[in-house]
Amino acid sequence: MTNDWPELAKALTADLRNLRSGAPEVMKAFGAMATSAGATGALDAKTKELIALAVSVAVRCDDCIAFHAKAAASRGATREEVMETLGMAIYMGAGPSVMYASHALAAFAQFDAEKTAPPAAG
């Protein structure tokens, strides 16, 4: 399977915008929970995104992988940190997590490259 993870994230963002307008109270509550869970405390934001990426792999959610790979890249995660994270996800999720770990690695690589790419001429 080949995905353009940045494009997937953009498409999902549009779909979620529609969901927010159709179920505003539910999505507002979900957003508040995400903000609270992601707030820096004993764990920093990067570590929390790596945990979310591992859970995304373990529960086999490509859409979650797209968002959390993007967030991990934007919060400065390194390839080595992502690889260790995916190792834990594989350990916890067994064979199917191996397949989703490959999705997560591809997603992280695309977002990490996008972060360091020169701006497009326009």
C-alpha cells in the first residue's frame, strides 16, 4: 500500500471540519479532551505524540497514524525515536502491528521531509 500521508491528513481535516459542524458539542468535547491529554506535564508533547503514534499502530488506524506521524514530526521526533516507538507498538500489537508500523514509518518520513523541504515557488 502506498499512501500520500500529507494528502491523507489534508483530506481528513476537511472531513473532520464537516463532522465538527454536524456534531459541534461532541467534537468540542473531544477537542477539549485532546488538548488536556496532550498538555505538557510529566511527559512532553513529543513523547505524548510518540505514544499516540504507537497506539495508532496497535489499534490499526491509518487516519490516526497520519495525524500523529505529522504531529511527531512537527514536535521534533527523530527517526530513531519513531523506530523505537514502532518497536514497542509491534511488541504490543503482534503481527498486524508490523504492517501498520510500516504505514507509520512511511507517514513520518513524508511529514519529516515536508518539514525540511524548501518552500515551493509560486
